[in-house]
Amino acid sequence: MRPWLVIGMLVVVGAGCSSTTAPSATTTWNYQASELSSGQVTCTFGAAMSLSDTTGMFTGGYENAYLSCSTPGGASSTLVSGTLNSGSFSGTSVSFEFGFTDEANSGEISATMQQFTNSGSITHNTMQGTATLHATIGGQPYVLTGPWQATLQ
């Protein structure tokens, strides 16, 4: 058998083998929600998010994010780290939730985040939409909503 024929057959056989699992990619996004409001309280949240996705679903995490709030009773400044939960892409729609594993308060009053959901759309290198934050700030429960945006680094 001719050597070039054997090599050609190996290339064709090798090309037919492929994985059925889509490869995952890890990306970093700069998240900003600077106008979260309940009417009485305003907050800003910012984080560098690391996302790992596989075909429509994603997980991830963030470290040293900040939550700064202003209330009639004082100001709060909190460093937060955690996970991204329930992340999904469908067409141009995106949704996810911030999970909290560590919070450190350094303001006049404390802030504790209970639930932080995000939904919206994704186009090219930008995600944007509406965020809803359930938090206890200065001992009072609040539900804050506002726009958010994340850009690919």
C-alpha cells in the first residue's frame, strides 16, 4: 500500500471522530447596576463576573464585588463574593442570579443581600436588563429594582 494512501485514510477516519459535548468557554464580564432603588433606598452594585457556559446554560462566580447603599438612616458599604446561579441564554435572552458566600460590611449601617436576580438581553459583547435585589439594609427589608449592564472584558 502506498504511504500517502495510508496517511490519507487516517486523516479521513480521524476527521469523523468528534465530541458530542459542546466545549465550554470561560469569559469575564464587568457588571454594573448603578441605579437600584426602592423609592427610599438607592444602591450601586459592581462586579467582575467569571462565566463558564455550555450550550445555553452557564455558571460562574465573582469576588470583591461592592454594594454601596444610601438610606435615610445612613450609608452602607459591603464587599461581596459568591457564585452565579441559574444562568441561561436563550436566543438573545439572558437571566441569572447572584449567590452570596461572603459579605463584609464597612459602612455606618449593615447590608445583607438575600436574593439578586437579573434578566435581560445579550447582543455581541453586552448584556443588559432589569435587576431585582432583596436586601436587609440598616435592619429593614427592601426590594430594589433598576437597570443593569455587563460588558465583555
